[in-house]
Amino acid sequence: MPCFNPYFNAYVSRPDIGPRRDPRPLCSSGPSAPRGAPDLRSVEQAIALGELSQARESVQRILARDSMNYRAVQLFAEVQHDLRDARPIYDFVVAHIGQVELLPPTVLLQLGEAMLAGPEPIESIRTLSQRLLLAASRGRLEERELRRIAVGMLRARDHQGALALLTQQLEEHAEWQRSASLLQLRGDALTGLAQRCRLTANNRKLPPPRNEGHGRNFMRISTRPKRILSKLAR
């Protein structure tokens, strides 16, 4: 559209002047997603409205563009947790395992929990969940995060890992040593180990000396949860 320019004392062509038909702003703070692509806010809104299938489709499209957007990964884990469907999480983690393990502990915790949300996770999913929960436990933990990781490990049947983690954290944090929930989780880990020892001791396919050893371990371990909880009652 031509306009008068007093410097040249003439009308000049200015194609940039005129009614704008593009509603997008002239300036941008950075690269934006292609027009029509979902954003994180739309995913959060879909989750809040209970539209989980739509949320899953949208967040998967975001991850296809940026697989290590940690907020998108968190929303993906949240959606799959609510859907009780661990397979998409498992496939995503396997495809990006080297990068996933570098994500913040809170994200690793959410992924590990999401993989255990189904009715009965298969062995491969349980094993991968244990790996993510172990990676999450290596960071600095708050008491609430420690409880969530320990619960996840117990659900993944990693009683030994849960016991080792809780024992280490209780030794490092004296203020947690009278926490009823943490002591209960430690007792649950010991009970799980005792049950495994009992099952092994009753396995007739094993030679007698090994059965006897596991039987003694069962008797030794099975009394420890009671001792732990009795300390709290004093």
C-alpha cells in the first residue's frame, strides 16, 4: 500500500503497511511450535478435564518434536499413570534410555511410578522401573520423595534395594529415624525379604544345605520388622 514520505516528497510503496491478517504477534521471544501444534498448556487443560486420550495424543506430538522436554515427559507420565497403561512409557524410556537417565530425579520418579501403575507389570517393565527409581534415589532427597521411591521399589519387588536405600537415608538423616512412615516401609522391605527366603527354603528343587540356609535367614529377618517398630513405640 503506497504512503506519502515527506523525506522524498512523494508516495512510496510500503507493502508492510496495511491491515494485518495474521493474528500472531509481530515479535516473538523465541522459536514457536508450528501452527496447529499442541502446547503444554493444552495438555494440562485436557488432563484437568479428564480428556486423557486427547492429552496423550497431544503430549506425544510434543515429544516427537522435543523428546527431552522434561515438562512434557512429566505430563506423559501423568497421563499414562492415570490410564494405567505402562507400555507407552516403557517404549519411550527404552528408545531414549541414555537421555532419560539424565533427567531430574523428580521426573525419573514419575516415570518409574507410572510404569508400576498397571494391574501387574511384567518383569521387563518392573526391571526398568527399578532402574529409574534407583537413578532417582542418587540425588538429594526430601523425606516425601524418599517415601515415594521406597514405595515404588517395593511395588517393583526390589525389597533389597528399598531396604538399602532406607537404611542409608536413615543413617544420613538422624531427624528421620523416628518417622513412622519410613520405619514402616523399612519393615515392609524386611518382610518382603523374609517371604522370599521362606519361599526359597520351601523350594524342594534346591539342595538341602541351601534350603537350610534360607530357612535360617527367614527366621533372622522376620523378627527385625518387629524390633524396628518397637523402637518407635518407646
